Amino acid sequence: MDGEPGVGLRPRMHFTPRDGRVGDLFGVLRLDGRYHLFYEHRAAADRAPGWGCAVSDDLVIWHERAVAPAPDATGTPLCGSVVDGPGGPVLFHSQAERGGVRRAVTVPDRDGWQATPDRPVLGPPPGGFTGLRDPFVFTAGDGWRMLVAAVPENGGSAVLQYRSVDLLTWDYDGVLIARAESGWGCPRLFALDGEWVLLVAGADASYAIGSYDGRDFTARVWGVFGRGRLGPAAPFLDAAGRRCVLARVGDAESDGPVWAGRLSVPWTLSVRGATLVATPHPHLDRYLVTGVTGLTTAGGEVRDHGDLILRMPAGGETTVLADADIVEVAVEGVSGLGAARRSVPGYPGGHIARIAGSGRSDT
């Protein structure tokens, strides 16, 4: 269904649940030959958030599965992550009121979640820090690593690191990185093009490119990745081994219509010198046509029928993708992704324009 009375057109290529919206993204796993998206499902204000899942063969068209209740619905949920453990998906999450990091596993038929163990796997933060949240788990070297955001007592932001061999018992491994900026959240660390990239969410989604030896991360350059209405990003590998990323577009709490919290289209990442570059995933090619009516870009300004909707850095090839009222923009050779909403929505289905350099579009 392309539209609903009074709320305009529903996008086709930006996944959103039919009842509710996408909250935080836990991640994407490739299981049984298909991509599985795990996310927090936000429904009506008087209903507790659940955990949703959608599956896809191409990362573009997603099929929603039943929403399962979160194993512990008390407290305000925060960002988390999911990994493919020895017995299946394992999801780590934090809560604002209760603190710590908790762990859940899928039940045998994967239509629900069970807290295992029934207690936090990480308790209070180490001395000198508060506000432990947003766990991100990944493999490195001889085991598992967990990154969590924390607040140093003297201010600023920090990412702490823990290690484990079984995804159950975690040992503190020190401060991965800290800076004077405040408000960091949702840290993600991954290997890319012979280097390591750290993503952190904040007022602007920032990234660092550097080196990582399994314990220490050394940043050689920082940049800004997310602009506009682009939420925290979830990186993953596709079937071809490409480093990809999905993000939430819009505010899951209050951004407009019922599908305000929506999934972005898939992007592939690469490191080019001092820059983290995003380009459309190859699977988008079969769905897209050239031309976006009313959208122009010049000098990094993206306009919808003349109205400024998003500012991006000028330079490189600009890609503008529109789907109903959603606009996603990437600028190669500079950095990052941006997202905005159109004041004059077009038809859903995905339309793309590639504009050389920072010149204007004639679409």
C-alpha cells in the first residue's frame, strides 16, 4: 500500500514496520543464506517496546516478521548490538534506569528472546566512570570484544572495552579512547581497507580512522559521518565481504508520521586517504532510475523545490536518493551520509541522481 489517508505516501525502499516504527538498530546478521535485521520496535506510546526482525535477500526489500516482547520490558531501552554466537543470535543491550549490560538469546525457533543469564553481564562501570551504555560486540583476535559508551568523572566522553571467550564472562580491558567532547553513544569499531574505523553517535555522528591491535585504538584522523536526520549506524559484512552500513532515518520518538523511524537504504563503506566514503550498495542498481523531480544540489546544499533541506560538504560526486518524503545523500571524496525529509514528496519506489562535483542538478 503506497499511501494512507492524511499522512501521504509510504516509502517502498525504506523499511518500516506496518504497526509502529524502527527504534534503535541492533544489527544485521547473515543467517541461513538471508539477511536478518534486528531492531527495537516502537509502537504506540502506551505499549512497551518490543524487538523486531525483518529478513531480506538483497538488503533492499525487507519482509517483516512477528515482533517479540523484549525479555525485560522495564526501564528505558538504549542502543545495543547482536552477534551470531555459537548457538545462534545473541543480543546485548542496556537500560537507562537499571544500568549495566544485559544479554539475551533467541529461542530455538527464533520467534522470541530469553534473558540468559537473568542478570547483567556487566554491572557498575569501573572507577572514574558513570553511565555505562550502548554495548557493541564483535570478534577480534582470539575472542570477543565489547565496547560501551561511558562518561568520565571529569567530563567528556569515553569508550571502554571488555573481552570474553564465551560471550558470558567479560573482563575489563581499559579505555579504548576518550575525548573532551560530550554525548558520545553507540560506538562501533570495524576493520576496513587495511585500517580500523570507529563510529560514534552524538550531535553529529563522528568517525575516526586509525589502527587497532585488539586492545588499543589509535586514531590518525577524525571526520563527520552523519548529517541531518540520520540516526546511529549499524555496520555489517554482506555476502560478498563488503563492509556495509544501515541507519535509522528520522527520530523514532516524534519525527512526523507513523513511519518516522525508518531504515535507510544500504550503503557500502571504504576508506579513501583521510576520508570514510559511502556509496550506494550495488543491489540498489536494479531498483533505481535516474532523476529526482524538484531536488537540486549545489555547493553542498540540497534543496527541494528551492527550499534548503540538508547541508552536506561540497566536493566529489553527489548521490541523491529520494523515496516518497525521504531523501538520502552521499558525497564521495569528502565524507559521510545525510538524510532529510521532502516538503513535496514524490512517488515511492526510489529515484536516484548522480551529480558530478559540487555543481547543480538539472533533474
